[in-house]
Amino acid sequence: MQMKPLGRTGMMVSELCLGTMTFGNQTGVEEAHAQIDRALSAGINFIDTAEMYPVNPVRAETIGRTEEIIGEWFEKTGRREELILATKHSGDSRYVRDGAPISSATIPGTIENSLKRLRTDVIDLYQFHWPNRGSYHFRQSWSFAPWEKQNRAETVQHMQDALGALSREVERGTIRAFGLSNESTWGTAMWLRIAEEQGGPRVASIQNEYSLMCRLADTDLAELMVNEEVGLLPFSPLAAGMLTGKYQGGAVPEGSRMALNGDLGGRKVPRAFAAVDAYLEVAREFGIDPVHMSLAWAARRPFVASAIFGATTMEQLERALGAADVALSDELLAALEAVHRQHPMPY
């Protein structure tokens, strides 16, 4: 398992990160704990969660359950120090704090609640799940219009206040580093600039959707990340399971994400299936498992710190772990780029 720096934090993380958004819903407690055990034995030292998990669907009665399950594992095993732990502060969610935005007022209590559920004294990477001002992610790129609702002065004031609150948490020892999620190039640049001007934890990472089929990060954001040493943490590197090929030909496996939410969060469109066919053909041509190909590609992009994958079952986890052992030849990478040109951003 390759290890990579997490921004400028000094922490080294495995190139694959265990995502946990199904823990407590699709994945039961015993299975979840077994997955953490297996991930550690495979060399993974990085686990990602969020206060709003589990998902598919998000429900008020299950908010925080995933963190609790991880906390139960920490308490049962005593192996907290073997993992770098990341979680997230929700914003703009009717299920958490009645939809209150992220603010300097919500940060301390939200961190305390996560610490209690996780049964730990410190969160290694504390991330903001969604910008208060909105985002291009989750298919919002078709409609997100920053010129309509944004107020620069309010955004800057929010960033200044939030960084002040985060600084106090770093001083208290409750968090070690700060990251963003579903963020833009301008937003990330502003967080970096304000941290440099007034102090506060520097952005270490950005957790955005990124895969062979969703490459928004390849342009302006990539340039920022490379030059500013901010690591990308891709989520959905398998395009919500589409790149496994399991949904091709109209298939909807029982218990799958498509069976639970229908359109895969807006990804289920005709152009997407054509793109998957093309990527599966590359995998066949080069004799590689498409799961390994897709995960390894995402994990080894120059600006990526660690690729986050989730597994509903142990069988899926075992398959995904094989990505750490594969090599992607120049010829294979060139074939993937050719498909990208033919099928750019299919959803």
C-alpha cells in the first residue's frame, strides 16, 4: 500500500481510504467492524466518515450512527492510534441542526458531538461537508449560479470567523487538521489566503467527487492543489458503482445503491452507460479488473492524497483492495485518456 502526504500536515495516509457512509444502513455493525479490521490488515490507515452518515437514505433517526459504529470499534479494539480519522461538519441539511449553516457558533458543539460518538479525544482531519454558498457538485454544475446569490463580504466574514473557531479547536487539541469538501477553486483559494493572513489551520485537503467519469478537478482546481500542496480526496472513484459494470444492460442488483435511490444521484443517464462500456472495453483489452483500474487511476493522479471507496459487503472490500497491487502502464493510461476525450463528463 503506497503512502502519501496529507497536504502539509505531516500526516501520511494510505493511497486508499475506507469510506463508511453505508455503516449503520446497508452495512451492519459486525460487518462494518470486520471491514475496518480487514482494511487495516491490508495497509489502509485512513478512514473517512461524517456526522450525517449513514446515507442511502439520510434519515433524522440515523444521523451520527456511522460515527457511533466507528467509536464502538475504537473502544472494543483499542486501536484508535493506528488510524487517521476524518469526519465532516454538515451544513445546509434539514436533518442536522434544522439546516443551520456552518458557522463559528456551530463548530465547537459539532466537534464535541462527533468526539463523543467516535469515542476519541481528537479528530485528525475535520472537514466542512458543503460550502454555505452552494457548490458545483452532485450535478449542481448544471444550475449553480454564483452570480445570483453570493455575497463576497459575507463569505469572507464567514471564513474568517470559522477559521478563528477552528484555531481554538486546534489549540484545545480536538482537531489536528482542516479540510474542505465539495469546494471550488475560488473557495479553496480564499480559505488558503485568509488562513495565511489571519492565522488558522491551512486547508490540507479537498474531498470532491472525482473518477474517470467525473473529472471537474482536472483543470483549475488541479493547478491550485499542485502549487499549494493541497491533496484531493476523491469520493465516488467508481462513479457510484457504475465503473464496476454492474448496472450495464439495465441491471439493478438487489441491495445496490441504484436499487435504493433510483438515479444514482443524477448519474443514471444514457451517456453514462455508453462511457462505462468504453471503459470496460479498455479493462478487457488490458486484462485488468475495472474496479482495480478505476481505483488505481484515481488514487495515483499527481494531486491526489487518497481515494475514498466504500464497500457494502466484505466481498466488495476484498475486490477493491486489489487496486493497491496493480500497475497502470503508459499504454493503459493513454487508452483511458482517449475514452475521456470521447465521453467527457457524461453526467
